[in-house]
Amino acid sequence: MSTEKTLFDYLATRRSIPAPQMTDPGPDRAAITSILTLASRVPDHGKLAPWRFIVYRGEERLRLGARLLDIALSKTPDLSAELQAVERTRLARAPVVIAVVSTAAEHFKIPVWEQELSAGAVCLNLFMAANAHGFAANWLSEWVAYDDAAKSVLGIAPQEKVAGFLYIGSTTFPQTDRPRPDLAEIVTWVGEETN
């Protein structure tokens, strides 16, 4: 009997690792390319690929963090030293951060909503692909996903939306689960049981 984890086992235990608990090593360029290739295999009505990726690595994460701190201070000049450190290191909490950017636009056939759902599917696939490569992951958005100045600093156009920032790295922290929804509260059954 194989000791390899099955997809069923993975889905039954899948969980996010907080970005501040991530450390090196992160995926190298070849692993990132493989992760992005897997992430791109999502439902995509009309084959529009209404999303794109931005990969943040290395020292550039700290340079961008300094610019994000400037934006945060322009909005909240009395930001505490602790929160300033959070902004300065926002993209440095994991070795690699990948933005999934929704490029959804009006289309004669494909509703924008379906295009945005495809970007969400990319985020989950990206998360699972990182796990499949042996890395911890976390899917976040936070204020920088919704702030026009921050989006500009991060290379995101005004008409684009951030579906998520995927933080990817290693961790030594124990993986604990959190409460999950009670199916009795979220499932509606329609029709007769057939088996």
C-alpha cells in the first residue's frame, strides 16, 4: 500500500499557513514555473485567460515594502512603529509572493463574473500547486489589493483587480486545523435521494 498522500487525504487536511510563519527556502524559478503552469489549468469559459501573474522575489520585496509603507503613512501619519514594520515587510513575510491579477473585461459572450470566478479558481489551484511542490502557502488580499496607489506600485493597472496574493515558502510550525462549517447549516437538498 502506498504511503503517498491521496488527493482525498490532501483535500481533507488542506489548510493555510500564516505568512509570518513562512521561511526559506521558497520555490526557485523552475518550481515557480511549474506551479504557475498547474495553476493555469482552471475552468475558463471562452479560453480568455482573464488573469495574469506577478511574481515578487528577492530584495525587490523590501523595496516595494518601503513604497507601500510610504503610502500607508500618507493615509495614516501616526501609524505605530509596529504597524510600520508590518507594512515595510508586507511582501517579505514569505520567500515568494505571487499576485493573481484579474483582467476580466466586458465580453460579448462571457460575463465578467465568470471571468472573475476563473481568477479565483487560479488562486486555489496556485495554492494547491505550491503544496504539491512541498511548500506552505497562504492566499491573502489585504488593503494593498484595493488601494489604487498600492496597486500602481505593485504593477497592477487601475482597471485590474487583485484576486489574491499567494505567499509561498517553507515552515516548521505545526499545522493545526480550525473549525470548519457545519454542513447542516450551509447545504440545501433539492429532490429525492436516488441511491
